[in-house]
Amino acid sequence: MSKTLTIMLLSGAAENEDAEFATRLALAVQDKGHKVQMYLFGNAVNLSKKETPIEGDLHIQPRLVDHIEPTKSFDRLAEIIRRGGDVSTCHTNEHARGIESREYVEGVKWGDVGGSFTKYLMTSDALLSVGH
């Protein structure tokens, strides 16, 4: 019988390994045939937006770039959605970070605690909060 896991992610990429852990866990849960709902809150709302690479010199050593690139979660988040995952973000947190006008990763939904997250809580078999 399929179950539903809701993950409330509080951390963005590169500040720690929480986003990488949460997105990889979500994919593993989906691999087992279960449903995933993910609510992006706090710095995790940054993951909801399409990446906009800069042109020219990054001013980051290539060795560090090689370390950072695999920890980005944009593609894993998109894959979770392609597999049927339901991902929404906290618009209030987007507004506070000045990113609300940026384009979402395809399939990420505009959300809020009172609506989106509450719906997730009401339809979950398990809740995992990931963040520092």
C-alpha cells in the first residue's frame, strides 16, 4: 500500500547538506512507490526558482565549483515533480527574500502555510522536517 511522506525543508543549497539529503530521500521514497509532498520554507524557498547562471568569471576556484555543482538541488526537485511529487513554496518567505518575481522550477506551486502546508499535513502518513 502506497504511503505519503511530507518533507518540510528549511535549508537551501550550500548552507549545509539538508537540501541534498531531502531531495535524495524524496527520490528514494518515490523509487519505492510512495508519494512525496515537499514544502519549501525559510532558505529552502530559493530552491523553488529556476537557476539563472551568471556569465563570465564566477570568482570561485574550479575545485570549489566542482564540489558545489553536485549539491545543487534544482534538477532533483524537478525530477521529484516529474515523478508525481507535489512541491510548494512559502510565498511569504519568498517575499521576505525578494525572490517572489523569479520564475519557478517547472511544477513548483505557489504556496502558504495556511493552505498548502496544512493540506499536506492533512494528507500525510509521515512528516519529516529537515533543517537547522
